[in-house]
Amino acid sequence: MIIKTNIMKRIMKYFVTLIILFQLVYLKAETIRIPFDYSTIQLGIDAASDGDTVLVADGVYENVSASINFNGKAIVLISENGPENCIIYRGGWVVKFNSGESYNSILSGFTITGGDPSPAILCYNSSPIIMNNIIVNNWSEYAEGVVSLNNSSARMINNIFYKNSGEGQCSGIICLNNTNAVIINNTLFGSEIGSIGTFVTGVLCDATSSAQITNCIFWNTGSNDFSNCTVTYSSFDKEIPGIGNLNVYPNFSDTTAYDFTLLSNSACIDAGTPDTTGLNLPDFDIIGNPRIGGNGIDMGAFEYNNPEGIATDIDKPKVIVYPNPANTQVTFQLPTNHRSSSFQIIDIYGKTIAELPYKNNQPNLVWDCKDISSGVYFYQTEIEGINYSGKIIID
């Protein structure tokens, strides 16, 4: 998949956060870096304690000897620079959650590929958050799905599915055995399926399971009846009953290059649910554009955020952040000629941990972070009508 360079640069390389119904405070959380602290992702997970972040550098992590397994730990496994830069490849299950994981176990920012013949991601008796990933070129046999949710309440947010295939009932997301899934702002495109069973390449629930599907785009995903699903404010290539659903081409930027950003005339812009109460939506899309970018939230994994008249990367002033990574303090170098406002510092759970005010035309702002636990944090501010946001790593 190719994401346009100017869009990627707009919010540095990569940016992700989320809001959860409850938040945990870990006083001694650590950041484990792969491959610097440990040579493999699994070794990093094995060394982690609840509340830690396992931060994975750019690269292709190929032919791992076994599935990546969270082993019940409440940790964040996140890539350093987003899913296009960090690829996990393995035949068989690629990532497993099968030890009672909850929403405090988070998988974010990877390309997940090579799953064959088992699902790429398995959630068994576990309910993690799976967000901001590209799930591509996986093969599933029988009725297992590319993502298999079994007795799970997993939340799937801001993910992209394409070029997945299967020989069975489902080559998309399958919900089995009392699963109650939440599927929000995902884009699913053009999966394939073989010759066995009922062909579903989007979402399939058995009679005991259900899924809440909101703000998603399903295009070229074959036959989907969405039995036992509550489907609202989503776009399809056929008519699907539900409040706010569309049957209109989303106007993707370039499907031949697997660029699923939305063009300015897309009907999916501002067409998501007008009431986001209780959905616990993330503040940002898969590449760090703020949600909401216009008059309402968009459908799909990308938020359209460059309407006419908004400054582009070329002409907008810069906010320079240094040092990054940091230990004791972070300096924000601000653009000239600005009015007073403030920076918000946000943790990985979506909690604002610091509010940093600045005055008219103040050149620099310093955040004292010496008492902050190590991990991944994010900043956001608005200067003269332009949104700025980015990632900060505290060692």
C-alpha cells in the first residue's frame, strides 16, 4: 500500500492514540526497544511487565519461529513509525491473544502479513485492542477468517484490510462462540475467497455472536449479509440496511496503488455517526490526522484533513521538537507570530497528562518530563488555525 508522501509528512511519520472507558496508571512503566534491547519482538514481550511499551523499530520481522503472543500481559506493542515501515511476516498465526488479554493489551501500527493457513490474528478468550494496522496478503482455510475472534470482545479500530484470501466461509473478520466485537473506522477492500461454503470477505458472525460495525468502508468484499451485526454509518458496494449506511463508491485516491485515502469529493467525508458518545473513538486516524477533520467524522481508516484553504506541509510553519527521544525535558520551538494557546500531552491510553500554556509570540516551550514514566506520548496544539501533533518518546 502506498500512502501519499505529503499526507505522511503532515503528522510526522506516524501518530496514534486512543480513548478507553477506563485508564490504568503504571508508576514504573518501561519502554523496551526492538531490536536494540532485545533482538526479537517476542523476547521483548517476554521481558515486559504490565504497563510497559514494546516499541518496534522499522524493518521486516520475517519468519519468526512462532506466533507473537502477548501471554496475558497488559502491554502496548507499537511500531515506531507506522504500519508501512514495520512489517511482521510469518506463515501460520502471526499474532495470538489467548491468555485472557483485555483492552489494556494493544497491538498498533504494523503490517500483518503471511498468515497461512491459520488466521493472521487470533483472539481466543481475549479482548485486546487492535488498531492502526494494515492486514494484507493473508490466507485462511475453512471458517477461520483472517482475523478470528473467538469468545472475544475485541475492539478493531482504524485498520485496513486488502488482498486477503481464503478457502472457506470467511477471509475477513469472523466472530465465533459468544463474541461481541466492536469494529470502528476500518477499511476493507477486495479480498478473495475460494469455493467452499458461504463466501464472506468482510465480517461474519455465527449464531451466538454479534458485532457493532460503525464508520467502516466495505468495498469489493463479496457477499456479506451481516447477520447478527449492528451496522450503521458505513459504506458498501451494495445496499445494506442500517442507519446512515451508504451504497456509493467511496472515491478512494488510488486503489491500483492501494491508497485508500479519500478524495475531496468522497461521500464518506463527514458521513460517519453524528453521535460518537460511548464509542470511545481514538482522537486520530491511522496516519495521525485528527478525528474529526471537518463537520463530522469520516468513514474508513483515513480522515480527510486537507480541505481547500488549509495550509499544506510546504507552506505551513513548523513546530520543532527536541530532543526526541528525551529523558528530562522536551523543547517545542514554535512558529513566529502566534497567539497564546497551549500544548496537550497525551499518553497511549488517550489521557491528557499535561497542559502546557504559551503566550503570544513565545519562541519556545519546555516540558519538564523527568518524573514521567518512559513510553510513547503525543502532543497536539492548534496555532493560528493549523493543527499540529506528533509523537514523543520518553526513555
